Amino acid sequence: MIGLIDYGRETQTELDELSFQADLSLERLNPRLEEVWERYSISEERQKIFQSRLREHWRPLFKQLHELYSGRYDFFYHLEQVLLTCALAFAQRSDELCEIDRHRLIEPNWFQSQKIVGGALYVDLFSDNLGRLREHVGYFKDLGLTYLHLMPLFAVRPGNNDGGYAISNYRTIAPSLGTVEDLKLLADDLREAGISLVLDFVFNHTSDDHEWAQRAQAGHREYQEFYYTFADREVPEQYERNLREIFPTVRRGNFTWHDGMGRWVWTTFNSFQWDLNYSNPAVFRAMLDEMLFIANLGVDFLRLDAVAFIWKQMGTCCENLPQAHLVIRAFNRLVRIAAPALVFKSEAIVHPDEVVKYIDKDECQVSYNPTLMALLWESLATRRTDLLVRTLARRFKLPDGTSWVNYLRCHDDIGWTFDDGDAASIGINAFDHRNFLNQFYSGQFEGSFARGVPFQHNHETGDMRISGTMASLAGLERAIEQEDEEGKELAIRRMMLLHGITLSIGGIPLLYMGEEWGMLNDYSFTTDPAKAGDSRWIHRPRMKWEYLEELDDESGRDSIRRRIFRSLQSMIAIRKRSLAFAGQEMTLFPTGNPHLLGYVRSNEASNVVVVANFTEHPQSLDANRLRTAGLGRFFKNLLNDVEYGTAEPVVLAPYELLWLKRI
């Protein structure tokens, strides 16, 4: 085989040579596929489907794997194993899932529909276990959800497991939550209800008690090479010169000494989370097997955890390297062959310019939008939209066939992931501004309405992030404690303003369950030794099912929880009826007011003008600006049916949101 090629500058001769190698390799490997078809009694029709997809994707897939692994002596062996793993997963895929594959290949942008509205939860905190969760599928339908993300539920190490992200076994559900069969039954129920299932794929690392790690600890060199292990500190020290520390207040450095094995292990996040070595093709093949197993359970979206960290290279920061993208793209190709209904969602809490690099129909079709989340909270704190508008104008647009996942809170902390250059361009010192935001949302800034708490406060560098539920950060906790009725009203308005933006700005809106009730910070985590050191547990409260009684209790019609739930439920229903909210097309328009955000959503012939007031004071929008943006003279607010003309300025009440449709 030829040596490594610079794939940014291939000559036609090199491309022809690579295509020849790809075709010849497939010709030699095809007989092995016959063994799979015979073993599983796969019909000729299904064989043809597989072969058709294989022909479509094989050359680019071969090119990707060749670039990653052709320097290995055993490249062809692993190429064969990758192909067989893909074929076995296809053979084991149910007829029902194969039919979904067929439909989604015909309609590849299905997830861009305005009818996709998401929720995320921890199974144990929401419903105790998977069996009980099945009983609550009707609750999700009633709220309007069509996308449900279950936080990590596979078997984890005992004690501290990073909130479920230290996986011991990718094919076993944590015993307290149920079984794989329970998960399959839930997937069936959700599918019948029109709700897509979303799971995490923790693929940067495993727990230190995973079978592979245990074999490594027992001295098996083959499995030691599944990870990055070193006999002494010489090589780790060379790497450390360019690495940042993710949790510096918990542990220093990126390597952990293992007494039993007598070696240093690369552990980016926690000492018990061992980073996988993707430069070893055996790891790629093994994780492909786990990924496709999960896909065949009936999962629709797979959240790829910590994508930025999956490739290591000496002399770099080992984040966002080109090979990381190549690994994900190769996984994407293989999924397109074996289980094309599956969509990848990237989780990259890195610089905005790096986040967007993972988003492509050939890589991760959807991605979290951490920058929007952070800047919505920034605008609430400053009462200005300058930085938000600047960032949206430069960083919101995505490639065709992709989508943002827009969220306000999640299981994780808030990091202020805006671009320093964007801030400087409008006169903001980024370091000072992040300090201000941390002070504001931890309630230490005078006049703050927020009740957040610090996460990972590094006193040496000043770096800090914020934990807290949406309601507590928006001021509801403080207002309730102080019996401040005006404060309660403003807090609810802030919450609905933010929800209204994520539901309308373009992409998949995602609620962290509990937001629909305005649940407050849960300080009880401090009594649990396994959680007390991690302030993120403050915004992971247990669901209180007695709240549902308030919905049908007329005597409680003015309750805060009832109001939040019904308002959000109504807003979701309006979104799902409004074709303009499908897809990603979003155009900002100048409001002429630094306290207002304005944009137009367009899809086919449907248009909606969205205007949001980020202050506790009334704000005016010049009528001509609305007329120009909406190409009309009269509009109706979809949220309350109030009509507006453009003969005079439109006045928005404190924290008011308008979804204006031309009439």
C-alpha cells in the first residue's frame, strides 16, 4: 500500500491509486460478507440494500480509515473487522428499524421539522427507573415533546461516576434503572408516541472498572494499548506542556498513577475515567461495535460526548485535532451503511469557532449550541443584546442538512463560551466581563436577581463556571424567599422570554426537565458524599409528581408552577403549528434599540418576526423597522393574538416576547 497521503493536496494520480486500493480491498472482503448473510439468513433484497449503501460510502470511508490507520502493520485486518462489524449490526437490525432507515433516507432533514421539541432528564431523578418512565410517556406527549434525551443510564463504577459518564459496560443498564429489555420496551413506546429517543455515547473514555481497563490492569498489553499508559513520567510530562486542566480544583494534571498496573494512565477528566486510544484501530472497531449495538436498541440520536478530546498528538493541546473529526466522519459513514436512521449530536463545549467545525451532514448532523445559551444569560444580566447580536450574526449559520440544539440549562454548568474578539469589537474586556457574569449569577453582584453557585472556581486564574436551575438563575428563588410579588412576575417573564427564543430561533429546542415547573435549586446534594463535591447536582432536582395535581385544580389556577407549565405548553403547541420555525434559516434585523433582539424566521412562504425585550422596562421598536423586516403593515402576535399596526412604534412590556405574523 502507498504511504500516508496529505489529503488536502492529493493529485489525481494519488486519488486514482487510493480508489483502486479501496475497490480491490472490497473485492477481497466481499466473500466474508456472505458468511454473515448465511449465518443470519438475510434475504437477497436486504443484501442488495446493504451492498448499495456500501458502494455509496466505501471509497470515502476507505480514504478516512487509510489516513488514520494505514501506517499500522495490521491495517487490512482491522479494515476487515470494521466491515464485518458493520455487516453484523445491519443483519441484527429489526425490520421495524430498517423501515425507519428507509423513510429517513428519503427525508434526511426530518429532524429539522418545527415539530421536533426536546426534553432531557435523568431516569432515576425523573421516574426512578425505566419501567416507571414508560408510564410517563403520556406526560411527554401532553407537554408537546417529540424528542427525549435520557442522561447516561449504562452501568457505571460505584461511588463517584461523574454523573453517569464513567461507563463500566455499554451493553448493561445500571441495575437500579432496569435492563436492556426495559430500554427496548421504552424505545418502542416512545416510537409509537412519535417521540425520538436520544442517548449518550461516552466514547472518549471508559471507567477504570470496564472490562478493557481490567484486562489492562491485569497486564494484557493488547488492552493496555486500548488506553494511553506509560511506565514513567517522561512522555506524560512532554504532553503536559501543552495540555489544559479540565477540573483543576479537583485534580492537577492529565495523568493518574495506577499502583496495580505500575503505569501512568491518561485521564483527562477524572482519575477513574481512562481516555481511549483512537490511534489504535482496535479501539475504533470496538467502539463501533458498541455504537451500533446501541443504535439497534431503537435510538434515534446519539450524543457524542466530549468530541474535542478523542485524538492525542504530541506538541498540541490534544483538543479539536483534525483526526478527531476524521474519526467521527468514519463512524458517520459506517452508520449510514448499517443504521442510517441514527443522527449524531456533538457535545463540544469549546471555542465557538471549534464547535461549528463538528457540524456537518457527514459528521455530526446536530450540535449543542453552548454559545447561544451563555449569551442569552449574558443579555439578561446586562440588559443589552450587543454581544448576542454580534455573535449570532457571525456564528449561527450552519451547513445545509444540519441543526443546532438550543438549550437554556442542562445537566452541566454554564461556561461563558463567547469569543474574546467578538467582545472586544464592541468594547468589552472578555476577562473582566466573565468575572462580572460569574459575580452576577452567583448572586454576589449588587442588584443581582440570580441564585447560582460557583462550579470549579480556580482562585489562581479566576476561572469559574456557574451551576443552578433556570428558575433560580432567573430570579424566582430569590423572589419567593423575599416574598417579592413583582420579583416573581419578572422572574417568570425572564424564563418565558428565554424559552420563546430557543423555541423560535432555529433548531431543536431542548428543555431540561423540571424547567416546565420552574423548579428551584436543590441544596440536598450536599448531604450525599458521592455528590457533595460537585455543585452541578444543585440543578438536578428530583421530579415532584404532585405538581400535576395543580394543573387540574381550579383553586390553584394562579399558582406559579401552573402558569409556567401551561405557558410553555402553549408556546410549544404554537411552534409546532408554525411552519416558519422549521429549519435553520434566521435573519437578524436591526432594532435600533440595544435592549431588543429582533430576527425573522422564514421557511417556504411562511415568515414570523420575533422581537424580545431583555429589560424590566418597556422598550420601543420603530414601526418602520418592523414594517421593513416583516414586509407588511399589520401583524398578529401568535402568542396572544394581539394585533399590531405599523403607524406608530411598537412598545414591548418588560421582558415581553413577540412572535409576529403578517396579516
